[in-house]
Amino acid sequence: MRRNKKRILFLLLLGLSGVFLLGKPLLSGIGEFLVDETKPLQKADAAVVLTTGVDYTARLIEAAQIYNKELVDKIVINGDRKSKVLQGLEEKGYREECHWSVNPVSVLNFFDVPTKDIVIIDAPEAYDTVSEAEITGRFLRKFGLNRLIVTTSKFHTRRAGYIWRNIFDEKFNIQVAAARKDPFDPQAWWRHGRQIRQVMAEYGAWFFYLLKKRL
């Protein structure tokens, strides 16, 4: 009986070791696939900071650094997301004390981006990458900003670039920049609970987007 238990334990440990040794390259590949940025970046009209998702401040910092390298003349931010609860409060007369853009503009100002070079777009209807691209893109065409560097989190770069290029086809020249301050590690994402959730959510979003295109 004890001999059987030891044998089972040994086989279990051997199997786990095999999964770890063979699985690590596979897991790294899963993370690395999500990261797809343009290198080297070329001169563009504006850096567009995507809002939906996480690590927004890291995206703002990346856009500021792109601006300071004189690769863009403008930085575009969008926001003013409103939940149904907040909309209900506003219908009763509630008003927020400051405009949604105050904090992101202050971050960009901190990195020496003047307010005159920040394009602010109110997009309360945007709720995901697709709707954000559609709403923001319409305004950008009006502003005559056609060569864009889309700035977002590392794990979001491939899908964001794909969606923007797919929606606007030849209307925009799209480059994608990953926020270097974003902590996502494509070669070790499975060691961090938050990053596991990000990877699962990102692949789920890919599946949902491609499924909607076919329906």
C-alpha cells in the first residue's frame, strides 16, 4: 500500500515536472503573442492614449515620452465613461466637481506636454476597444489627424492594432506603442494573479470580437 502511494506520488511529481518543463515555452508563447508593437516608431500626427482597460497612467507616460522624442505633435485622450448609476445621479442633479480630463492632463503636463497640444475627446458611450476606436476615430478625422500612434498596455497591443486597422482600413496610418511602465511580463505572466486575469480576459475579448465579425 505504501509502495503504491510512493509510486503514485513519484508519477505525479514527474508529471508536474514534465508539464513545467514543456509548458513554460508554451505559456511564454501565449503571453508574447499578445504583444505586437511597431518598431521603430515613425513620425506621426498624434499619439492616441486608449482609456478602456487597465494601467492608464502607464499609457499616458508612454505617450508623453513619444511626444518628448518629437515623434508626434499632439496627444489625444478620451474619457467621461458613465455607468448607469452615475447617469441616474446626474438626472437627479448631481455634478462631478471637476472634468474627467483634469487628472490625465495633469500627468501629461508633469511630463512637459503643454495643454495646447492635448486633444480632449468626450466619449461617454465608449465601453470597449471597438467602441472607443469608432468614437475617437470619427473625431480624429475631423481634426485631420491621420497618422496615429496608438498607445496602450503591452498585452493589449496586438488586438488594439488589429481593431483600429480593421475598422478604419486605409483611412489612418496606424502604429502601436506598448506602455513600457506597464508591469505585464509576457514571459512570466502565469506567476502573477492579476496578469493571469489579463491574459484570460484578452483572449476572451479576441474570441468575442472575432465571433461577432462572423455573425
